Amino acid sequence: MPLTEGEFEQYQRDGYVVVEDCLDGETVERVTTRIDEYVRNEREESEFQRMLEPEADPAVGGFEDADPVRKFEGLGMVRADDIFADLVEDDAIVEIVRELQGPNLKLLRSAAMLKPPCVGSEKKCHQDAAYYPIHPMDHVTVWIALDQSTTENGCMQVVPGAHADGLLDHEAIEYETDITLDEDDYGPEDTVALPMEPGDVLFQHCLLPHYTAPNETDDWRRAFIASYMRSRSRFTDENPPAWVDSEHIVGESFPGCV
Ligand SMILES: O=C(O)CCC(=O)C(=O)O
């Protein structure tokens, strides 16, 4: 089994597990280099979108040859880019998700999540499931550290075990693609920071509340997210949101499913 018994149990109990050294240095380097090419505009993202840090002025603060990109995301992320496509099909990751989700998997999200030096902003506390009207509500978010992530540059922070609380109410911050839990739902005392090294991978239940702080350092904090669901998943909303991807990863596909 790709996870140890202890790791498997931790995922069930706490709603997450970090697998250290899950990806090798070459893979990390390939993905990081490719992200940098987009950030420095040496490569154009044809089928996905970029979002810049709202507070950042590209003309100030050392962004002469790079844009202060907060994220790259979109349905074309893995269709348009061979490096990202290989990453979401990486055996080490897919085998762990199969252990958690069963043999038939689809990808529902892929994104490069960046925190540029000094201006990288926080991502407020939320559950990923709130973005995706999908049954069963148990998809796995895989968060891949490409740089060392620390409490100073905005590593992942989670509320262990709170996936068992089910789906909580969220409110939109400025637009529907950025939502947050009520400030009172969980406090700092409920949260555990997960510093990670490049190549470490976090497997997170989609109901687990999580948060990342602003980047207060002079270096980038780069990560890649790939989320996987069972191929038998179904939309629970007649009008599913446009941002749900549905890319076959492994195993069988089923008619009428997402
Ligand atoms: O990488 C980050 O800073 C946070 C990403 C995240 O939580 C999300 O996109 O759901």
C-alpha cells in the first residue's frame, strides 16, 4: 500500500496527511521552471487564466521580469501543458489517491498557487467542498509544495478532524470564486501549521477547513494543487459551476457521472 497504516488512519481521523519526499527533485524542478516561464511571460497560457495579486504594483518591488501572479487556474491547465499533465498523473500521487478514493479517478481541479515575495496575500479559511456541488462530498485536494513552505511565507494551516463537522456556511468575499468561513467558526487555537519541503505532498479531505497566511518573506512560495474525485461522482446542482474540470485520470468512466 502506498500509505502506511498510520498515514491512512491519520487521513481518516484528521482529514489530512503529509507525505514527505513524495515527488523527486527533478519533478519539482521541472514544474517550478515551467511555472516561472509563465510568470516571466516567456510562455503564454493559452487555455487557462492568471490572477494577479490585487495589491501588487508590477512596476515596484522586484517584479521587473516577472508578474506578481497569485494563481494560474483553468480547465486547460493540464490539457495545454505537458508538464502539468504529467504532474497530475504522477504515479506516486495517483496511487495514494486511489488508496483513499478507489480505483476510478477524475481530476476536478488543477492550479498553480503562488505567493509572490512580500505581496503574496492570504487565502481565508474555507472548505474546498463549498466550491464543488458534487456527491459524494469526499474529493481529495492534493497540495504539492514546490518551495519550502513556512509559517512566514504562507504554508498550509488546517483544523485537524474538522472535516467531520460536515459542510459549513461560507460567504463570498468579493466574488463567488473567493469564499470564506465565518470568522468565529475556528480560531488560531484550533489550527495546525504544516511547514513542508519541496516535493512533500499534502493529501487533504475536501471538507477540511484550511487557511494560508500572507507571504512576509522576500522569496516566492509556490505550490501546485490537483484535486481528484471518484469517477462515479455526480453533480448535486442542475447548473454546475463552470470551474469544475472533469478529466479522466485512471480506471473506468461511468455514463451520467461528472
Ligand atoms: O495555496 C494556497 O495558498 C491556498 C490554496 C487553497 O487553499 C485553495 O486554493 O483552496
